[in-house]
Amino acid sequence: MGGGHENKVEQLPPNFRFSPDDRFYLAPPFCHLLHYRAACLPAVAFEIICLASGLWALTQCSEFLALWVVLLFAALLLMAVVSGAMMVFAVINDKPAWFLPKMLILQLEIFVLMVVALVAIVAMSI
């Protein structure tokens, strides 16, 4: 018990066999109907469609917005496309390190959307 830090390792049963088709690997966002490998493709497609439609909506009202807003959103879309392609490559070729750019881009997207929401809330309350 020295130092209060104990390594607790669960021992696997002797008859344990790893299976990539185990129910554990079914994606919750797809109601456990798709495996993670198959679920990444529609998830990337949905993200790109949503961002592209947002960019299209911004270009339709671009006379009310500064050009840098549209260009910033286009850059976000471009980064999402590149990181999505890297994620699909990572899934197909079993390269887990290639998921890091996708995670960073998702965090950036969430941060940008939270800032925009904060600005919208402040603008509506004034």
C-alpha cells in the first residue's frame, strides 16, 4: 500500500477473445445500429453538409456581414473537410494517431460556436 497509489488491473477471463464485432463497438449516436468504422463516414458527411449549408446561408446574406466572417467560416469548413478525410483514412488504415486533428478541429468548432452564441446573447440583451 505504499504511497496510496495502487495499480488495479482487471484480469481478463481465460476464455476471453477480442472481437471487433463486439456490441461495445457499436456507435451510440447511430442508436447502436452501426459499427464505429461504418458510423464515421455518415458522421463526417453530415458535418460537412451542415457546415457547407451554413456557408451557403452566410453567402446569401453577405451584404450584411463583413467579408472576414464568411472567409473565417470557409476556412473552418476547409479544416473540417481535411480533418474528416484524415479521420476516414485513420479508420480505414487503423491509424489512431490520425484522429488527433479531427478532435482538435471539433474543439475549435465548439469554441467558435460558443463565442458566437455568447455574442448573440449579449447582443439580444442590450
